[in-house]
Amino acid sequence: MAADDPQRMTQTESKEALEKQVAQLRREITSMKRTLAARAEQAAEQSSGWVENATDRAGRAASALKSRAQEVSGAVQENPVTYSTTALLFTAVGFMIGLAVGQSSDHRHRRWH
């Protein structure tokens, strides 16, 4: 029976040591959870700031675009002949460039079939 006592003490000590290790691991896990939660909160705040910044920039860009479109619309309404003539001139120049490129290309590829 005396031989059983040292073995029981060793088992008891092993069990206590294991329980201490488990308790320590639980504390470490709890600490890691808190750290991760804090970092997740910081990341959420940063991304929220980025979204707000992007939204503000998009709103300003849309306002600027709307303002410029209104300016162009006003200018066209005040000078319709000038803008119509300019558009017609650019169309004619584009057509002439298209003809010149078409004439300079290989004549064997002129057929559609």
C-alpha cells in the first residue's frame, strides 16, 4: 500500500499541474479574445472613416460635375449656333479622317463578303 501512495501523489500532482496549465491557457485565450475584439473595433472605426471620406469625396465630385454640366448647358443655350457649328465641324473632320484612313488601307480588303 505504501507503493501506491507515491504513485497517487504523482497522479495527483500531474492532475493539478494539468489543471493549472488548462487554467493558464483559458486566461491566455480570454486575453487574446479581448485583444482581437479591440483590434476589430479599431478596424471597424477606420473603415467607417474611410467610407465616410469616400462618400464625401463622391458627393463633392457629383456636385462639381452637376455644376459643370449646368454651366455647359447654359453656354449651349446662350450660343446654340456656335455649339452646333462646332459639333458639325468636328463631325466633318472625323468623317474626312475616316475617309482618308479608308482610302489608304489595302484595296484587297474593301469587299464586305
